[in-house]
Amino acid sequence: MENPRPAKVAVVDEVRQRLSSSDAAILTEYRGLNVGEMARLRRSLTEAGGQYKIYKNSLVRFAVRELGMEELEAMLLGPTAIAFVDGDAAAVAKSLRDFSRTNPALVIKGGVLGGTVLSAADAGALAELPSREQLLAQLAGAMAAPLQQLAGLMTAIPRNFAYGIRALADKQGGLVDLEAPAEPEPEPEAEAVHVPDHPGISPAPDETENPPDFEGESPPSDIDLPESPAPDETAKPPESSEQQGEQ
């Protein structure tokens, strides 16, 4: 721009500063809108957190070139107005979409979001996103669920501990001494090993019993032994060999 007038330089500086400092900017074509419709559009955008400004396309081109956003130059054809957003870009995009449904003369061309150039489809997709308040509410709900679970767990721990102490006291019939050592559990008794009987194999003798013949030992007192027969006094003793010779 050779020897620009100060007013034009001021407009270029304003557009450059607004594009670089705003959270987003949506370019629109407003051909066919009358004064009343433009006023309603500005009010709705202001309520959504936007500001609707109209500049000459030639001055906007200088600003976008200085910012390295040459892709926006193709959108600067026909009557163009820019909706600058300081806050919720989705809310401003929704306001533009809702207004265009009853006023087809308003056309969304594209825009800028966080330094990224948006196409017309991308700018229109912003209107389908949840608002900032909805996103914050969803985030708060997602964070509150684990915190509520943790709070419930921390509340249940002392309550369950108290229930356990009370049950133990009822079982012992009195107060529970938490410092007393725990009683050792009784060791389980060893199970008897059963040896199955096998044919042809005699069981091992019981070492606690006396052998049957009682050799070298006195028989147990509880065993009855047969008595020796008493001598028959009527029986005649056998004759000796001398007596037989005398006869």
C-alpha cells in the first residue's frame, strides 16, 4: 500500500490486532440483509460473546498477509463481515447458524480458531459442538464421580471397622483389648494313616504285646494257663527191675 492514509493504516492495524488477539473469528457474507436484520444479528452475536464488524476487503487482505494467513484471502470476496469471538466460539457459531436458518442471505465463509484457518464446513461444525458451559458441566460430572466413590470408600472404612469391633466384643462378651496379643490358633491333629490289607502279607506284630511263647518272661497275669493234673494216689507205681527178678 503506497502512501496509505492514516485512516486506512489504522483499520489494517485494528484488523490485525483483532485477528491475533481474539479466540476465534468467523467470516460471513451479508449480501441482501437490510438494516433491521443486521441490527438483530449484531444483538444476537453480542449476547453470545461476539462482535460483528464490517471492513473493506482490500484492507483486510493487508492484515491477513502480515499475519501469514493468506488462505483467508480467497474468502474476501463480496460484502464481508467478521464476527470476532472473545470467549465461546461454539456459542457465536450457533448464533450465526440459527440466524441463517431464517435469513438465507447470511453465508458463513470460514474463519480462524486459535491461529488455525477454518473452512466453511469447519466453521459450521463449530455450531454442533457443546457450549463452554456444557463442556465444563460434563467435565465436572466426570471428575465428581470418582471423587464421590472415593468419599464413599473413606466413609465405609471406619464404619466397617466399628462393626467388626462390635461383633468381636459381642462374641467375647465384653470389651475388646486391641493391644492384647492374638491367641495362637490350635494346630490341626495329624490324621491316622490307614494301611490297606494285602493278601499274603502278615501285619507287623505289635511290639507292646508279649510273644505267644513267653520265653524268659513271666506270662501276663490276665492269661489263664491250664493246671497240671494232680498225681493219682491210687495208681500203683511201676515195679523196679529188681523186684521183677526176685519174682
